[in-house]
Amino acid sequence: MSTQVHPDISEQQVRTISETEDEPEWLLETRLDALAALDELEMPEVIRTPGRTWTNLTDLDYETLVDPETQAEEKEWVDAEGAAVLPIHEAVEQHPELVEERFGSVVDPQRNYLTALSTALFTTGTVIHVPEGTAAEDVKIRTTMNSRSLFNYTLVVAEESAEVTILERQSTGEAVDGHRYYSATVEVVAGNNASVQYGSLQNLSEETYNYQVKRGHAADDASVEFIDGNIGSRLSKSSVETRLLGEGSESRIVGAFFGHDEQHFDIASRVWHENEHTTADLVTRGVLDDEARSVYEGVQDVGSAAWDTSSYQRENTLMLSDESEADASPKLIINNHDTEASHSATVGQVDDEELFYMTSRGLDPERATDMLVEGFFVPVLEEVAVDELREDLEDLVAERLRN
Amino acid sequence: MSSDQDHLQETDTEARFEFKKEEKSAFETEKGLTEETVRLISEDKDEPEWMLERRLRALEQYQEMPMPTDWPGQPDLSEVDIDEIVPYIRPDIETRGGAEEWEDLPEEIQDTFDKLGIPEAEKNALSGVGAQYESEIVYQNMQERWEEKGVVFCDMDRAVQEHEDLVREHFMTTCVPPSDNKFAALHGAVWSGGSFVYVPEDTTVEMPVQAYFRMNSEGMGQFEHTLIIAEEGSEVHYIEGCSAPKYSAFNLHSGGVEVFVGENAHVQYSTVQNWSKNTYNLNTKRAICEADGTMEWVSGSMGSKATMLYPSTVLKGPAATDNHITIAFAGEGQNIDTGAKVYHNAPDTKSTIESKSISKDGGRTNYRGLVHIADGAEDSKTNVECDALMFDNESTSDTMPYMEIQENEVDVAHEATVGKIGDEDVFYLQSRGLDDDDAKQMIVAGFIEPITEELPIEYAVELNRLIELEMEGSLG
């Protein structure tokens, strides 16, 4: 029940968004249904332990954060050979059947209050379509947010045996007084034997509240890989998820975050093994400085039909400051015994011995610590196939260390 | 020691737990829970006014609190209707507070504990024994040499009368207040029986003390309270055993355990729980550990229909240590949701949690645990290891740890694995002449060995026997 923070959105505003883009009826209906559902929908789930709520979403003032009518952004697309990369509204015109069929097929448009809000209000987005048997060039999308609030939508469809790598970056442009709100929904459909790597690098301004859901469906022998880098925002709640629906499908979810000041990152990696011979690997590394706080949830869910499953999860957090907090909950839900599953999580500080070793070689302690932090990210950076994403992430880490 | 082992192996373990006795009681309350019931219990026990007040306050809290229903994956408690439970049954015995000779007990109660092997164990390996039948301790005895040193081991009801100041200070105040959870509140309202253990400064009780809890009546609730106070530099090992015959109606066990570990003291609390498979086992167990103290929880959860139990330790003083060893075995129709909680509230505190769970024939085990390291608890260290073994595709094995780390100078590690019984291991053992069942039993015994080796030999043997029983007939 979201009686607490009902943004003042009218049906007319939603109709205006839809009419401006000359949307087909089904999309308008989807938006209006989502709007109507807001009263009934719950906020996204957050972890609670006795006496504590790990992320508080209910106190946010959505009334002032969300302004449906002034959404503004700049978007850059780099054309990629082999892939159709279209703004969402062009895609709706040019591939009406594809979009209607796939829209909302992976992420429930009414998954929770914030997703439904996004469904009702999104004004921008991208559809990437890779035809059967095509290995596309890398797709790069850069979104710069220039308004109080922005709602973004991405759909990736890789047909049978298609291959594509996508890099989507979010940052903030023009300054706005006070807080802002960014919300994104990403749906990935990987057909039989298709391979999708979707990388996201979030570097929004530190006045921005950020809610994102990224989810993929993997068909037989398909591979869905997510890379989720979080550097910016005041508060981020980001869920990255794969359903391994097809036999022999696999997923890798790689996360990296670096929080400072009062940043709060609530990051989840979840995978559902729903068929035979599936493999998953979840790897997240994060660094916390100042009063930053991280919340991590990892879920490996093995269904009873998932014979011969392999599922692994690792999460490591490095704390640079006594004022920071790292919370973690790596979960295993296993319903088939023909499974090899493990997870591990660690929290710690910079290793004294390593630091001592480096300072004894003449490095000053600050520089040595920086190098150890950079080194800490190496295992996740190595997972990143796109050079540009890896370099961006390295630069942002280096920049944060300098500040 | 070998003679005890033989004795236990010769006994038919299954028969020892499954038999039931005709229900015979001196006094029992009506089903359900009202202020009237609570007053009756307190009156029947001739309690001081402050205890009645505590009970009534707990009752209020119970009535205000909602049932826990929103924990991810938690056991279904919808069947637990307190209005269907008889919360208090005083068995028909003459000596309140427990006889000191087994012979003084009514024959059927004596026979019950004989079959459970308690008097035999007392002779051989224990410093003291308490035995609870329904809501009351019926037998309590401790070797004189401990009494002379000022060690107290008596039933909780007697402690309220004879050690009033200690009980008043420690009973459901700072350790497990009734507000902790709905079943702690229920417990606070209707508790009866249980043990009180007091170990004076620098005293080591070398052999364990044991309490055995038995529910015999259908549809009853058992709410025993155990309070252990170990003063500075003392050492004690407390063992708890539980069982009940199976009836068609459900039984409820909602015990409360509070342990105060003084500076540099050492307390081990071991439980082998074998409640019948119609019992809801919803307990609250917690220890507060002062500087340099050590708390050890060793738990084997074999029985019950549903268990929700997370023994907790608050590491309050610097350099305090906690060790949790827990094993859960869930067979058909069982949901064993258990784990550990540790709060590191001081510097240099250490905890280790080792959990082993086995699920088969549609049973579910879940490790649910919380490690909290508070700001300022620098140089704390925690290590959690959870291993699960699954027998078949109908069973479920979950792992749900939670870590809250508010201090950076720490060393936190959590690891979990889930796997099936290895075909190769079974094949290897079969090729050495073992049949399939024996091979699997041997693998399970090896899997839980790190835990059984922490138990006194009698209990290790007992646990292995119970597991063998669980596995018999349903394999292959």
C-alpha cells in the first residue's frame, strides 16, 4: 500500500506522454493499467532483520522527486553493424509486433510500485534487435539526464544464435536544485544459443535517487551476462536478474560499486535455474569509504526441474572507513539435489601486510592504499569484455580515489 | 565409556522415543490462553507477586504482537492455534520441584525416563540431572560435591522461591525480554518448569549437567525456562534433551533459555532435539557474554514438524568468543528452520558458526543466521560455514545468512555449499562391500562428524542412532 508517498500524477499526464509519441493503443493501456495499479502495489522488497530495515524507500518524497512533464535528456547512440538500435518510439513504429510481443515479457510492468511508476511515465528508451545468426558490433548508449526525473526503458532481443554486447551509461547533465529521481527498466531476451552481454555504468549525480531493474531470459544454450557498475547517485536500488529457462543456458552477473560520503547502494544479483544443465556465476566487489553504506543480496534459486546445476556466488566488500557499513545476504534456495552450489562473502579492510609491504618499498601509505583498492577491483574488471566499459570504470575508480 | 555406548546401542532407540503413556495429571488448565489461565498457573505455583506481574505483562505483549508470517521461506505456522493448546499440565506427583530419587516417582514416569536412558546416563557421565514431565520438573538431583561448592542446579519454579533475587534480576529482563518475539511473549506468560543453574566464581563443573524434557499428553504446550548464570572464571556444560510421542493433534514447544556468561567464564549448551513430528518447536535461546568469556552452542535438530530456532549470543565484553555448531536433519513433512545469531558489540570479539544440514524425502532445512558487528567492535572476527547435503529431488535446502558490518577493522567470512550425496562415494563404499544404505549412512556420519565430535560420547552415539533411524527403510 503506497498511501505514504503518492506522487500527484494524473491520467491526463500519462495520456499526454503517450499521445505526444503517437503510441499504439496497447502501450497506452499498459501505461494506464500501471498507473491504476499504483494504489495497490507495494514498494520494492527490502531486507529486514530484527529491528533494522536495510534500505528505507518509504521516506522518500516522490511527490517532489517525480515530475512527469519535464523529463529531459540527451541520448547518444553509436550505430552498430548487425544490430538494429532504435529509440523506443521509432521501434514501436518500425517493429510494432516485436515490441508489443516482448514489452513486459521479462520484467512485469507492475512488478512493484516503482516499476509501475516507470511503466506509466517512461518517455525515452532503446530497442536493440539482433537478427538470427548475426554477430553484431558493440552497441553503446549514453543517457544524460537533464531534468528532475527521468524514466528510461531498454529492450534487447537477440534472436537464435545472435551475439551482441551492449554498453549503457547513465549520468547527469544540467543541474537541478534539490533531489532528483532516475528509474530504468531493462529487459533482455536471449533466444536459443544467443549470447548477450549487457553492461551498465551508472554515474548519476549524488542528489539522484536511482531505481533500476535489469532482467534477462535465457533460452536453450543461451548466455546472458550482466555487468552492473554503480559509482554515482545518492541512493541506488538495483536488481540484476537472470532466469535460466533453457536447457544448457548460462548467466554471469558481475557487480562493482564504490561508495563514498553518504551514498547508499542496495544491490541484488539473482538467478533462477529452471532447466537442466544450467550454470550461473555471480561476482560482486564493492568498496566503501566515508559514511557510505552497501546492501547486497545474492540469490541462487535452483528449481526442482534443474538437474545438473552449477551455481556459484562470490561477494567481497572492502571498507576504507570506520563510519561505513556493509550488509550482505547471499542466499541459496535449492530444490534439486543434483546441484553443485556454493557462495561466499567477505567483508574486510585493506590488508595490513600488503600495505606494509608496499610502504616498505617506498610508497606513501595513501598511494599504496589507492593501489590496493584498484587491485581489489581487478577480478571484476577482468570479466568486462568491452574495453570502453572497463576503462570507464577504472577511470571513475581512480577519480574517486583522488577526491 | 564403552559400556555406555553398548548400552545405548543395544536399546531400541525408536521404541525409546515413540512409546506413550496414559495421560494422568494432578492439575491442568483449560485449552487456550486467557488472563485467568495465567493467574491459575501462577497461583498453582504459589509465585511471588512480581512474577505474576511479569506473566501478565508478557501476556499483553503476546496479544499485541502479530504472528511471524513474513520471513522469507519460513515454516507455515497457520496450524498453531494457541486456543487449541493446553498450556499447563502438572503431573500427578507428590514432591513439587522434583524428587531426588527415581524410585520416588510414579511408576509410569519412572518407566518413561528409564526407557529414555536418563538414570543410566546419570550414573555414568553427569554431574546432575533434571527431568521434566509435561509442565513440571519431576526429578532433580546433583552430586553432593558440586552442591558443596555452591553450585545450584534446581528446577526453575523452586529457583523463583529459593533464589528470588537472582531470578528477579535475570529472568526475562535483559537477555530475552518477552517483547523479543511473539513466542517469547507467550513463553513469558505461561512458562513452567525448566532448570536454574548457578555456578559460583572460579568453579569448574567438570561433568555436564543435563535436563530432559518430555511431553506425554496430546495437544499440550511445553514452555520450560532455563536460566544459567556462570560467574567470573567458572565453567559448565549443560545438556538438554527433548522428546514426545506422536499424536494426531499438534503439540507446541516454546522454551526460553537465558545464559549469562561472566568474565572469563565458559558455558557450553548442547541440545539434542527429537520432538515428535507433530510438534512445533519455536524457541528463544540467548546468551550474554562478558569480557573474555566463551559461549558454545551445540544443537542437533532431528525431530519436530517445524522448528524455528536461532540461538543467539551477544558478545558484550572485549575478547568474548562465541562458537555455534548446529546440525539439522529434515525428513518427510519436516521443516527445520534454524541457525545462529551473533552480535559483536565489543572489540576483539570472535565468532565461528558451523552448520550442517541434511534434507531428504521432501523435508526442508534452512540455515538462517545473522552476524552483526557494531561500530567500535574493532578487530572482531567471524567465520560462518554452512554445508548442506541433499538426498533427493523432493527435498529443499535453503541458506539465508545476513551480515551487518558497521566496523571496518574486521575479518568477516561466510561460505556455504550445497551438494548431493556423491555417487562416486557411494560406489566406492559399495565396492568395499557395504550395501547402499550402509554406504549412505557412513557418508552422512562423516558429513556430521565435525559436530558429533564436540558432543559427549553418549550424545554423539545417540545422534548417530537417530540419523540411522531417519535413514532406515527409505533409501535405495
